Amino acid sequence: MFLILPSTLLVAALIASPALWHALVVGDVSLSSAMARFLIAVPVSGLMMSILRGLTASYRKNSRPPPDGGEAGAERAPEVSDVDGG
């Protein structure tokens, strides 16, 4: 899991945003309780983001060229041999 990626921390902040709001703005939840909820949300969001990356991995373009050196979808021309038939 990628726990310190900005996207993972952003999703964790969105998950824990009601607790953070009530701790920082409203004041009816203690800050330690809100931070504990955020710390619980970090591995949960990391797991969610890794599942999302796994589901969308097949849609990424292949950055390596094919081993024959040609393009990915191009067909190779048949090779003509120099053997005389007669």
C-alpha cells in the first residue's frame, strides 16, 4: 500500500473530514479523537486506492516498445529470401 501518497492522504482527509470539522470548527469533538479517526482512515484509503489502481492498471498504456522493435499494432512485412529458384 502507498500510505504517504498525496492522493491517499487526501482521500483519508475526506473520509475523516466530518470529525476534523467538528474538532477544529465546531469544537464538540476532541482533537485527539479526530486525529485518531484520521489515522484510521489512512490505511483504509490506502487500501481503497490500491484496489482502484489494480482495477485500472490494464487501461494504462504500455511504455515499453515491443521486443521486435516495431510498433505495437503494426504487422511486419514478409521477408524475401535471395534464393534462386532455377
